[in-house]
Amino acid sequence: MRVADRVVVHVLVDNTTDFLSRTVPHVDSELKVLGNAGIQRLDGQDLCSAHHGISLLVTVDAGNRQRTILFDAGPDGYAIRRNGPLMGVKFGEIEALVLSHGHFDHSQGFPDAIQLIRNEQNQQSLPFYVHPGAFVRRGFRLPNGSVLPYQEVPSAETLAQLGVDVRAESTPREVLDGFAYLSGEVPRTSGFERGMLNHVTETAPGTWADDPWIMDDQFMVTHVRNKGLIIFTGCGHAGVVNILAETRRAFPNEPIFGLIGGFHLTFPNEDLIPQTVDALRDFGLSAIAPGHCTGWRAVHALLASFGENIVQPLAVGSRHVF
């Protein structure tokens, strides 16, 4: 993987809004980002909107070049259309799209994002990286045994009609001319992480099978000069410890600097928080940015263990610079 001079992450979508809390030096609050984009007054219509989901706009600086990739797109187009322009996002600069896994809260913003990109540039190829197992119908099983279906992920055919080149693979690959790495399927090796126990997949019309492992879950990595690897997760259904272990296996000679995204330590995984936090200490992380489905209990535990100099929770509209 090629080394970047700097990586800038704009949080387009996240569950949390927080533009007043003090941030660590490498993070700009939503208020600062909006100010840089030209906000003239504090107005409810001019602030970013939080949603259950995640979307990270990742820009890699290398010499005099900038390369930009959109990692997930949140649960609907409204969040992308509202937050992106407020933050000063130039959608025409996005060169590639990544879907971390096949859930609505990561995928449903893509049709609008693609339209915004094509409104600004309609010539170059726009690859859409995804695991082939993401295009299935899913849901979660309620305590009474019934299933609450999820909104379906836009199909590969729908995405292609919108003007992207769908590249569905399950193996690791470098993207963005080698400035980013996609994991493909992640080995489950930690021994205690268990996916999402109440998660199901439709195997035939009206027939649902347990699917806790969500094997289409993948993560992304970038490499920053003089710092190390930055790992991006959507929900981390593979398990954040498994993800860190797989990153170490893939890049044994590089330090892991940062971990950013959703860690899914909410229901039904809250009992795994102590063991997960303890295991993270083995990886020497310098920056942890938990968001989306991590949950407030896990965020509090991470802060208690690693401190505010390392842990900066995600918030919509913010900017993280590595």
C-alpha cells in the first residue's frame, strides 16, 4: 500500500451531533468545519443532521495530489444532501465508493451521493467496491421470535444504472491507486467476538436463517507517513479485535495508529465491552474515534481506559486529520 502524507476524514453521517465540546488537536468540531465552509449565523437549517448510520469522506494527500473515497453513505439521501453542502464537500472530487457491508444504515445514501457526484463530474469511471454477499435481504429477530426486516440495500443493477462500476469481491484488494486497502472477508479469530446474535438473512421468501457473522463485513485501511495505519470500520460486525488482528497480519511491519468508525458494542454485545477494551490495549493505538453503533457505554469505557488524548468520539460534521 502506498503511503500518504496526510489523511483527512469528514464525518458526513453519524448518530451523534456535538459541535460545542472541546476536541483534541487533530479534530475540528462541526462548528469549525461549518465556519470554514462559510456559515454566516447559527440557524437550525444550517447545522448538520445526525442519523443512525455512518458515512466518512476520506481524502488522501500525497505530494501535490489529493485522492478522495466515500466510505459508506448513511441511512438515506437526506443526510448526504443536507450535510455535504453545509460542510463544503466537493462531491465531484470523489473517485470511488465503498460499502462496508449490506445494511440499510450504510447503503441507502448512495443513490443520492452518486447523483451529487455525477452532477459535478460525469466522465470518469466511478468504482463501487462491495462484497458480493451484501446484496441479500436481512433483518433482526425480535424477542417474540418474529423478524423485523431491514430496508434492502440498493441492488447491483440499480447502482449500475446510476452510473457506477460495481466491483463485488470477497478478497483483499488495494484501491485508489494503492492509497487504500480493503480487507475483504475478515477471519474471526478472537475467540470471544460473536458478530450480531439476533441478525438473520432471508434464504427463501418468508424464510429467515440465523446469520450472526455477517461475512460481507469489510474494513478499509490507509497508511500515513510517520504515523502508521488508519483503520476504517462501518459497524465492525467482524469484531474490532478481529479487525485489528487481521490488519496486523496483513501489514506486520507497520504500526496501527488509528481506529475510526462503528464498533457495534451496543445490543446484543454490551457484555463484551470490558473484554474488547482490554484487548485493544495490545495494539498500541494513538487515536480511537468510536461512532455510529459503538454505543455510549463502550465510548465511556474507552475514555476511561485510554483517556481523552486518544479517544475522540465521532460527531456529524466534524473533521479528523491524521
